[in-house]
Amino acid sequence: MASQVRVGGRPQTERSRARTPLVAVTASPDAARSQSEEAYLRIRDRIVCLEMAPGSVVQEARLREELEIGRTPIREALQRLALENLVRSVPHRGTFVTDVNITDLSRITEVRVVLEGYAARLAAERAAATDREAIRELRYRYHEYINEAKFTEIASLFTEDGELLFGHLGNAHGREEINRFFGGLLVKPDADGKSKQPRLSRVRQFIHNHVVEIHGDNARGFSYLEAKPVYKGESYVVAARYDDEYLRLNGQWKFKKMVLTPYFMVPLKEGWAQDDLLKMGH
């Protein structure tokens, strides 16, 4: 008498169990792709590191054994390597590691020289552009401090031994003197304790055509100044040129020297159609 088992509440004989379909177990697509990727990377490394010599035969059986990866992922990996010209398939002969000859090396070297030169030039241009923007930002901060009457912060934009050469307006050497120079523009109390009118107030400066030339950690630049200050209570109009020297210290650009060459500094009501063009500061 045939033995019976119960499935889902119904009896099942050995004969009916034999007719029950089996469920096939297959690797997921992700697992297959993972094995193919692993095979590709490991075979490529062997070729690049010359563990598989140029011109040698690719032995699939040996690769399956050593990498412990199945035939299909190995073949998929070899197809990718063929597209990259790292291996080549010869009909009826097999797959070979691509050979390297003197002509190929010569061409690769020629291309590499051109590409390395271009890459170096591109890197230098990008670095110069970054430095140029940093220097322009430095000059922008200088004029922002002037326009916002933040005179005590200006000295920080200079090197310790920075120079300020402003002609008839005055000169300064070193941060301490530069700080005193601009500090003199602030409101100071008289002897009786009353505040006197500042020498410079409500100034607005505008910079044009800032040109910068960089040489390593040193740079030079010039720009043109247009300003509308109130000096000792009177409105003036100013035009001048800045000539600067910059120095990069600890990755930051600073003024090493700033030279101001005035074209005219005259009261607005008088204009600059006159012989005496430097009335401000005298």
C-alpha cells in the first residue's frame, strides 16, 4: 500500500509527489553582475600589473579555478576587456592579452607629453585665475573698509612691513604706521572733550580696470580710482591711479606696497579745469 503524506490538507501519494514540479533556484541578476564586475576588475589588474604578459594566451579554465568565478562572468569580463583593447580574440585560436610594441609606446609617449603639457598649463591657468580673484577681493575689501569708515581694519590687509606711499597725503611703513595714518581720518575729541569734524567723511570710492600680473607668490597690479569724498566738510571729486605690490603669505594675499598717484583732488564746485589740481590734503 502506497504511503501517503498530506499537503495543504489533501493526501498525496509517492506517485503524485513525483509529478510535483520542482522550483528552480537561480542566481539573481545583481549577483551575476557583481561576479562579472569582480572578474573584470581582477583580470584587468592582472593585465595592467603584467601578471598576464602581453601576447600571452588567456586561459579561461585557469582563471575560473584561480578566481573561483564561473564561466559566464569570466566571458563577460573578457568581452569588456576586448572593448578596451586589453585583450583580443582570434577566431579558432583563442583570446590573447593585447601585445604592446615599440610603435604603440612611441605614440603613447607622444600623446602623453602633449596631454601632460596641456594639463600643467590648464592647472597653472586655473591657479592664476584663483589668485587673481583673491587679489581683486583684497582690493575690494580695502575700498569697502574706506567706504564703511572701518579705518582700523585696513592695516590687516598689509604685510607686517607693508608700505603706503600716498604722496602729499602722507606715507607709512609697517602696520603700526598704516594704522595711525588711517586712524587720523577718524573723529577725534578736542582738548575740551568735544568731537571735531572728521577729515574724511561720507566717502565713496570706485575702482576701474584692475589689472593683475602674478609671479608665484608675488604679484603686481594697477587700477584707477574715482572717488566722491567729503573732506573737512566740503565735497570733492578725485581721480587717481593705484600701483600695488602683493605677497602671498600662508595662502593669503596681502598688500606689500600701495602707491597712490593723484590726477586731481579738487572741490566739486570748482571742477578740475584749473592749474591747481591737488587741493585736497593741503
